[in-house]
Amino acid sequence: KNEVEQSPQNLTAQEGEFITINCSYSVGISALHWLQQHPGGGIVSLFMLSSGKKKHGRLIATINIQEKHSSLHITASHPRDSAVYICAVGTDKLIFGTGTRLQVFP
Amino acid sequence: SAVISQKPSRDICQRGTSLTIQCQVDSQVTMMFWYRQQPGQSLTLIATANQGSEATYESGFVIDKFPISRPNLTFSTLTVSNMSPEDSSIYLCSVELPGLAGPQETQYFGPGTRLLVL
């Protein structure tokens, strides 16, 4: 069993839909990261969380430390949100989930 | 924040040859990380490079195959030696810097080097 599990693996949505991507982990962590990887390969850090909730524009990230679970929400999704979203947890190093491939259609 | 550049952005190489990937950061950082992302897979840490000391390699990665240099606090290179098709991957460098909201660190990634070995 992977130490970091993401669901779903693939997700398609119509423009405007509310999207949720989930991440569960099984190890003790110092922080959890949500990353966005576009088709060209470059990775952008979206959030780093150690507790509670953070919001940036249309993106919201939450974490429940007791349940070892985090969610990334995208409100009013747009085709430019199409990317792979990766959850990574920080221990003495980062452990990455396998990513959720999101496609948003107009 | 940090701006990280990598060279080359992509390359196609013949098996048995070696390729050196450069990573340049616009801030001085203590630790730089090199990751590999094989097709359809998640990121895997290859090694951690500290300036002034030898790199620390993760299980499954060895210095002879992936030699790393870290000559100063803003630059590092990763060499993929004696390449085979299994080395075809995206290679990314990464740094940690204090976040804008406080002392906790934020991870910044380079744009990646896409390598295809024939």
C-alpha cells in the first residue's frame, strides 16, 4: 500500500463544476503540499498545509491531521485548470502521491 | 519565492552516453533536491545536494550512475551516466525556502528536463 493515496486517478468535468481531489496518507507528517503539473512537465506549488484550511483564488485546500486526509477543491472550474494535481507529504523528505489527472471541458 | 531554471529543457540521447543537467536558483539555498519522474509515475527523490558536502542518495540510486555537483549555493548539476532507455524520464530539481506566511518551508520546482534515451 502506498504511503500517499490520491483519488480519483482521473477526473473529467464541465467548465464551471466544483471539483474535489482527495489525498490520504499513512505516515506522520510535518506538512502536506498540493502541487500542479502541466503537460510540459513543470510543477507549481499550490499550497503547503500543516493544519486547517487555505484559500487562494478559486482553490481551497483543507487538511484533517487526525484523519490523515486532505482535500483540494476547485470552484468554478475552467479548462485552464486541466493538469495533474499531486499531493505530497513532508516527513524527512517529500513522499508523493501518483497524482490526479484533471480535464475540464468547455 | 524562488525562480529555478534548468538546462536543457529536453534532450534525446543515445544509449551509453551521459547527459549533465544544470539547475540554477535565483536565491541562495542550503539544500537542493533532484527528482525523477518516469512516464506515468509519481516523483521519486534521487538525492539531496548540500553545498560543500557529498550528495545524499536515496535507496536505489548510486553516485556512479547519478553524480551530482554542488559548487555553490545557487547551482547544481545532475549527470545521468551510461544511459539506457529506462532512464527516459523527467528530471526536476527543487529547493525549499521559507514561506511568505512564516518560517515553514515551501517547495519550489524547476521546469524539468525531459530526457528520451534511444
